Amino acid sequence: MAGVKRLGHNYGNCLVKDSGERMDKRLLETLACPVCKGSLEHHQREQELVCQRDQLAFGIVDDIPIMLASEARQLSPTKPG
């Protein structure tokens, strides 16, 4: 069906769009940083889950978060205020 644009669908807690922009809110609340067990932020544009405490970014590949510390990207340190 070339040229057909599908619309997003609402499945409970998750708004699923063709671009994979949103992640299930319950999944995001359940996932924790494997290093410090802290909370993660979903950065949609970069397709990463970010732990601010450890300054690590965990990639999301094919809608699957890669939660291995050895695969995480180290974020650049932020400059103090």
C-alpha cells in the first residue's frame, strides 16, 4: 500500500505511531538504570533512555531499549550553572 499514511492508535497506556515516537508509559516507569537503579528519561528524538545521575544514554533499537551498561553512551559532562 504505497503512499498510504496510517494514523496512530491508542492502546491503553501507549500511543503507538508509525514513527515509534512514544514509549509505553508503564514500561518507562518500570525500567531503571542498570548502574544506579535510578529513573530514566525518554529522549524521543535521539531514541535513547537517559540516566542523568550517571550521565549515560541507553539506545533504543527497533523499539527495544538496550539496557546494558557496556553498550551505553557516556554523555558529555554538563557545565556547572
